[in-house]
Amino acid sequence: MAHILLVEDSPEVSLSVREILASVGHTVEEAASGKEGLKRLRAGKFDAIVSDIWMPEMDGIALLKEIRGAGNEIPVVVISGGAPNAPLTYTAPLAATFGANIVIYKPFEKAELLKAIDSVLAD
Amino acid sequence: MTTSAAAAFDTDAPALREFDRLTAQALLKAMPSAAVVLDAAGTLIAHNVPAVDLLQTHVLAVVGKPIEGPFRIMAERARRMTGGDAPASFEHAVGNSWYHIVTYPVRAREDGPALQIIAAADISPQKHAEFEIRESEARLEEATRIAQLGTYKLQWDTEAVQWSPHMYVIHGLSPDTFPATPESYLELVHPEDRELYEGYRRNQFEGKALHGAEYRIVRKGAVRWLRLDGRVLFDADGEPYASFGTCQDITEGKQREQELKNLLRRNAILYEALDASPIGVAVVTTEGPRPEVFYVNAEFERLTGYKTYSLAKRSFAALQAEDDRGEWENVFRALATSSGGSFELKCLRRDGTSFLANLQVAPVRDHPGRDATVFVFNIRDITEDRQRAELLLQSQKMEALGQLSGGVAHEINNLLQPVLALSELGQDLIDSDPAKVRKYFEVIASSGRKARDVVRQVLTFARRDVPQLAAYPIAVLVSDAINLLHSGLSPGTRLNVTIDADGAHAVVNPTQVSQVVLNLVKNAADAMHGAGTVDVALMLADLDQAAAAALSLQPGRWITLRVIDRGCGMDTYTLSRVFEPFFTTKLAGKGTGLGLSVAYSIVMGWGGLLKLESEVDKGTTAMVYIPAASAP
């Protein structure tokens, strides 16, 4: 089982994602912004990151840039609130560009997230 | 007239005694002039044939009777002149005729009676010619005086120059100090025109007449323009001997001519400029029974296909499209009321096609206070503009729709996430961990409520019906809204409320007032991350001209609602976009990005103004201006 850093500003979304991950035995550390996520990443040791995009202080794209810029190859699953065809979702393709391993769209079901986690951990 | 025939009489010669009567008769008969012989008493003794007409002019004069008529007047005049003892000679008019009169006192014998011979030679033709000359000379003099003409004459052989008095006036000289000679004259001529003037003189010497020969002189330091018209005089042998002519000061005329030239040039430039204008220009007069086109420029012609003259005849009837008469009526109404305006109308071209035109009409007020009778029309083809604007509007609509749907989708997706995930997880835990399931349900319910709020906000924003507005005591509404708010704010947020607008009324909608207060205060609290003091102040403000102009508001009494936070503030980019729907900087689930746009559109609906001032890390001030109204 993996130790996962969850970066998400909405407490409700964070709770639901944490519960999905915990239900299969992953351990989760939560951060409410990119900035906080970066701090926790430096302090701890994680197998993967699950990150939102649109967050205050430091958004998911900036967080990705920091991580990949520092040469860190940790697997990242981006969870996006945008619909694939709406203008705001430009951040989702952007996330892939900046090194997200997988982007999945909210609202997702338990299996979808777990499948994504499994696939990035397997790589 | 000679009288030597009478002087040849030798009255002493005895041979003549008998002869003299006959001689006298013969002499009288031979004289071509009318002649009479009178005695000392004035009795007509004899007359010749030419005298008959004169004798009969007045009353019938009869030999042997006292003389009557013109001869009597002549005799008396001669007597007055000489006392009757000496010959007299004078000119005398009888009616329209003139006579040269010679009278002689005659005594045929020493003891004979004293007689008087009166001879009257008709000199009417000479006299009339003389009068004519004198009269025409006087007329010429008068005419040159009136026309301010100077006259000159140059005798070629002697180079003698004769100037009329006005010639001296024209040249600013006096006959006493200026000896007019061809050489001295050349000195007066403007140096640049001397060659020209010499040319005129050479032409004259070649026998040519001068017509309107213009040149400049320097008169007392000032340049004057002169004009010469002259001709050459020839003697009986056809040899030229003198030049003669008139001279005129045409300086004023020249100045007027120059002014006219300038005016024409300016006119031409204006016409060229108008023709270069990318806007169609027409000048219309309403002096006649219907508006008449006075001028159209090149662009107008290009747009409509009509030139000035072809439109002048038909007026604007030619441009009116059948299906757009109404707007044209408005144009004519503007003309009739001397006002202007901007009109959008369909314009017919000469070839029958049409275009959408923006027509701006402006009255030309040449007499302030009087109705304008001249109007300038500016016309533009806005067919393409309109199409472009529609496309732009369409694309803006699509962009806004995209932003709106994207924003709503983002919010709802985030709220659906816990609903979907926790309901799925909860099903597995119903028996094993009911406490956890209960917690899941709480989160699901709270997410559902939030989703409901989002949908409501979207509906509020999208709603097009106008809410009922009425005059309310604004202080009461704001207090109520703040009381409702308190419970919804995080415990760390303190409100410092000042309400100083007692009795002030505003035409608003109470629900909208609480929406505005709620949105602004929540934003302020969020900017401080739920910890700090938000100042809320409701006050009255009397805006003077300058203060009102700075805000683009009408001067007068306004109600101001100020919401101040000392939070994170906004940069210029954010500040420029805050009123856009779904523009948000807030955490997911905490803001829809609709709050400020909703507040903005509500305040605008009241005829008010919502204005934000912000500085990064210092805080933000939201100012709402609401027009004060009288109590209902």
C-alpha cells in the first residue's frame, strides 16, 4: 500500500478522496494548497500525489512545475473540476503538459480513482 | 462780321446825295445778313429780305412804323452799350438761334437824319457746336472727377506732359513740386514694375492703345496699384504726335481681387478636403418649400450614386427606401425643428440597391437665435459595421456562455465529487461504521445545499425580469441584512458597523439589498481568510458638481454603503475582471464567481454605482452609491 499526498482546497472533496484511498489501505496526508503540499512533500516521503488544479496560493500547475523542475519524478494524478470541453479546463491539458501522469475529471467514482492510482504506482 | 462796306461810305461826297438812297438800298439788298435801318426815333426805315424772318418773329414790323421785336431789343442793347453814337458788336440769341450783331450809327448827309443800321448774321451752327464742345468737356471733367480718373497727355516732340489735377492726387504729388516728365515719372514706378511700365510706353510709341495696363507705384512709401488706359493721337497726316489716356488708382480693387483669390483658393481647398473625406457629406437647405440638396461630396456620390445636381432636383425622396419611411420622417422632423440628430436608416442608391446608413444631421446656425435653414448631413455606410458588431456580439455571447457553463460545471463537479464518492463508500459501511456513514451523509447534504445555492445564483444572474423597486428606509434594510449575515460568518470575523442614514430612503428591492450586503461583506471576510474586522458604513453624501463628475454621477444627495477589509487585496488584473461572471480567486466551493457580478448588476439596476478600490496586501474598499429618494 502506498503513502499518498492529497492536495485539495475543498474540505468535502478532500474528505471524499481521502476516504476512497483509505478504503483500500492507502495512507493519506492532506494539504489545502499547492504551497502547503510542497511543504509536506519536502518534509515527508510519498509514493504518489493526488492534486487538484484550481487552488489558492499555489495552484496545481505551479505545484507540478515546482516538482518536475526540481527533478522529482513522483507519480502525480491530477483531479480536475472542469468539464473536458469547457474553457476552464485548459488547465487539464496543461497539467499533462507539465508532467501529470494522469488527469481524471470530477466527479469520479471510487474505481476510477483507484485505477488511476494503481496505474501510476505500477509504472 | 465785317462792317467795312458801311465804312466805305463817303457821306460828304455830293455825288452820293442822290446816289446814297439807291446805294443804301442796293447794299441792304446785297448783304447776306439780316439788316434793318432805323431812324433816331426807332422807326423802321428799310430792311432787306433776310431780315423778314426776324422782323416777323414777334409782331409784324412795318416800314414807317416804330420797330418791334428782336431788332428793337438789339437797337436798345446797342444804345446801352455805346450811347448810340458808336458802332457796337455783340452776340444775341433769338429763340434757339444765335446772331452776330453789328450796329452802325449813320448820317447820310451833314444835315441828314441820324440813322442806325443793324445787321444780324446768323451764327447758330458755330454757336451750337461751341456749346456742344464746352458741354462735353465739362461732362468729361465731371466724369473723371467722379471716376477718380486722372488724365494725362504726352506731346511726343517736346516731351511735354500734361496732368489733370486728379493725376497729382493719385500720385500723392503737388503740381508745384513735381515736374512731370517721362524720366521723373519712371522714378515713381515700383522698381519691380519699371520694365513693365517701359514696355507700355514702347507700345504707345508704336501707336498701340493701352487697355488696362496695370503697374505699381510707390506713393509716400506705400505701394499703390495703377491702371492706364490710353491711346495715341494722330495729326491730319496720320502721324502720331501725342499719347493721351486715363489713370486710375486700383489698389482697393486689387486688394479685393487678392482677397477674392484667397477666398476662392480657400473655397477650393475646402471642397478638395470635403472630397477627400471618408464620410459622405451633403449640405441641405430648407429655404424652399422642401429640403433641397445644395452640395454633396465625392464620398456621398460614391455611396449613393447621386451627384449634387441630380439630387438637387429630386431632393431626398430619391434616397428613401419604401420600407424605411418612418426614420426618414424623423430626419425631416429634425429639419423642421432646426435640430440635429443621429439616424440609422436604409438608403437607396441610384442603381436601386440599398445600404444601411448612419446619418448625422447638424444644423448650421449662421444667425444665432434664428432657425437654421442650412444643415450638414454626414452619412456613413454601416452595413459592414453592423455585421461586424453582430459577429462580435455573437462571439462575446459564446465566450460568456462558455465562461458561464465552465464556471457552473466546475462548481457543480466539485460539489458532486463528495456526493458520488461518499455515497458509494458509505454503502459499504452502513453496518460496520454507522458513525462514519452519518458523517458522510452530513457532507453529502452540505454539498447538495451548496449546489442548490450555485444553481440559484445562476438563475438570479440569468433572470431577465426586473424586480419590483420601491422607496424603503435604507438604514433598516441594511441593518436587517447585517443581522442575518452575522451567523453565516466565521467566528474570527468581526463586523464594525456604522449606520448614519436615519430616515433616508432609496428606491430598491429589500431582497436585493441583502444580496448586495451579503456578497460584499462575505467577500471582505474571505479576503481576510475569516479573521479580522470588516468595516461597514452606511452614510449620506452630498456630491457637488466636481465630486459627481469624477464618478460620472449626477450631483446631489446619495446614500453610500462602504465595506472595508484589510485583507489580501487585489492586483490590477484581478480588479479589472472582478465584475465578470464566474471570475473568482476563491477556493473551490467557497465562491461561485458570481457574487460581485450580481451585486454590480443589482446596484446598476437601482441607478447607482458599485466601485472597488484595492491594494495588494493592504485591503479592499467597496463603495456603493445609491440615489437618495424621498419617503413614500
